[in-house]
Amino acid sequence: MKKTIRDIDVSGKKVLVRCDFNVPQDENGNITDIRRIQGALPTIRYLIDNNAKVILCSHLGRPKGEVKKEFSLLPVQKELSKELGIEVKLADDIVGKSAKELTKNMKEREVVLLENVRFDKREEANDKELSKELASLADIYVNDAFGTAHRAHSSTAGVSEFLPSVSGFLIEKEIKFLGEALNNPERPFVSIIGGKKVSDKISVINNLLEKVDVLIIGGGMAYTFLKSEGLNIGKSICEEDKIDLAKELIEKAKEKNVKLLLPVDIKVAKEFSNEAESKVVAVDEIEDEWEGMDIGPKTIEEYKNILESAKTIMWNGPLGVFEFDNFAYGTNKIAEILANSNAITIIGGGDSAAAIEKAGYADKMTHISTGGGASLEFLEGKKLPGIECLLEK
């Protein structure tokens, strides 16, 4: 177990917190979704309440080492000041004159936000000098940015060489839910894997086959599996070079005594658009000119029966082209089943989280991961540099 801010004395100390303020904005620079800012608040409030001097840092977008006005953290500073009810001061730089002046004589309970760490090209190179300069601003380092925990950058891992380093509450929560599900799940443990490509999820599927009781496959990747079983999939998305691998994974599931479920019926369309002519067919009846867009009603029924008896459910990746309302039914239906379930429900970040949000069931899930790429690498069993660098309890 990693140490958290509860395990150290922060009173009177300057605490550098790496947050994930990589928030979406519209063309006028207005933040369109403040969930990531809200996710950081419990850690920031705890530090304020315990008389720390709080220095926040984050990246926003991909400025590629250049100072670009549209990637400034100014909108984040305004939102944070509003949420915390105090003035959060924004430095004009990361480790320069402004940052040093604002952090030098800080009082307890004050909050300073450094400018976008990716304005410095040394950040993504995990440059030792930048790590050292960041560390010189503070006494303690806290990582609370799970979304970038799979990246070894100066502000996510490098800093920890020079300061005692612990996790914030957000990372603590991610490790708890993802870690317990993988290492000590309540059973039956069912995992739903969707998304476009098998290649994106090979390592995840491989790792989960060692852990789960049932693996449900949906989304675009299902067609590669169906084709590996000798079925005609028409114009459906397929990774020809992964057909043998899909066969191997089906075999591995049998060896491990894992029930692997593929769709039994599919909603197919004449073309890839929301308005396309569509119909539901059995998986062995897909015609040449049609492509699979969503799972069908019999498949939903079959998945539902399994999910209703599950104790732990982990879902990563949508089950159809959920961006099109006419082909979001399967994904929404599964989201609804999870929302009404008594199981522990854990949603991987990225598209799965977006689909759950869109369907309106976000508050009904036990845990929605804040990191798409990071949660995938965690599920693959990889070590995440931003977590590895923290002190053990």
C-alpha cells in the first residue's frame, strides 16, 4: 500500500500537488466539463484544512513545450477559486521568477497554481533539472493525477527523487478499486471488454483471463473474434492480422475455465452513419454489404442474465457505435443493467466513462476511473511510474 496525505504531517509545509486539470474547453476557452477539477478538491481541501501551503501543478492539452495562450491554466484558476471559495494565485511560469516569488513567502492555507507544466519541453522528457527545480519549491510531493500516472514525466515521477512523495485521495481511490478488483474480487467477477480494436486490449484481455469468471466481448473488436470462428462479418470492422490471436484467446479462456461470451445477434447497417438503414440479424446471418454497429436484443438478454448474478463487474469500452444515437442502445442498456446492479461496478476511463455519462448513469456506479490510458495499463498489470515512485506504508 502506498502512503497518502493522511500518513504524513502537512501542517506548515509547502506541498506540491500534481493534479489532472486537463479539462475540455470550448472555442472561447470556457471549461465544458469540470469533473476533473471537482475530483481534485477533496485532496486540496484536506491540505488547506490541515494548514498546508498548497502548490498545484498540472498539464493542459499538448502545447509541445511552447507557451500557448489557449493552453493556459487561467480558466482552471478561476474555476478553482470559485469552488474553494478563496483566491487561488496563478504563477506566470512553472519554476521561473513568478513561481518562486508566489511560493517563497506563502502563508498556511494559501493556494498557488503553477502555469501549464507542458509549457516547458523538459517536462515530458522527465528532465532531472526540471524535477529538481519543481522540488525546490516545496517540502512534500503529492501525486493525485491518475490520468497521467502511466507517464514518467518530471511532474508525475521525476520530482519524487527529491521529495518525500505520497498519494492524494484520487489516486488512493483508483488503487483501491482497480487493485482490489484485480487482486481480491468478490465473485462471480465479470469483465466487459468493448471498443474498436482487439490490438488495444490484447494485454488487458490476457491479464483478465487469469482473474475473471466471465469475459463478455462486445464493440468493434467482437467481429475479429466472430471471424476467427469462421463466421461471415460483412463489412464490419476487423483486424485481419489479429484473427489467429482471437482464436488463441478463445482457447485460453477454455483452458482457464473462463466463460467467454460473444454477441449472438447484431444490429447491422448499410453504411457507417446514424441515419443508415439498419436491421437486427443473428451473428451467422450478416450479409456481405452490411456492417455490425451494435449488439442485438438477444445478446443484451444473455449478457443481462450473467451480469445480474455478478458480484464485481469491470467494464472497459463501449459495445457499439455509441456516438450515433441509433446505435447506442446496446451500450446504454448494459449501462442501465449496471446502474441497477448490487455488484461493485468499476468503469475504465475514456469512452466507457463518456458512454456512462451520456446515458446518465454516472452517479450509480461504484467507481469511474479518471484515467483512460492509465486504467488500461493498470488492468494490463503494468507498473505505473506515477504510482511506483510513491512511498510505501
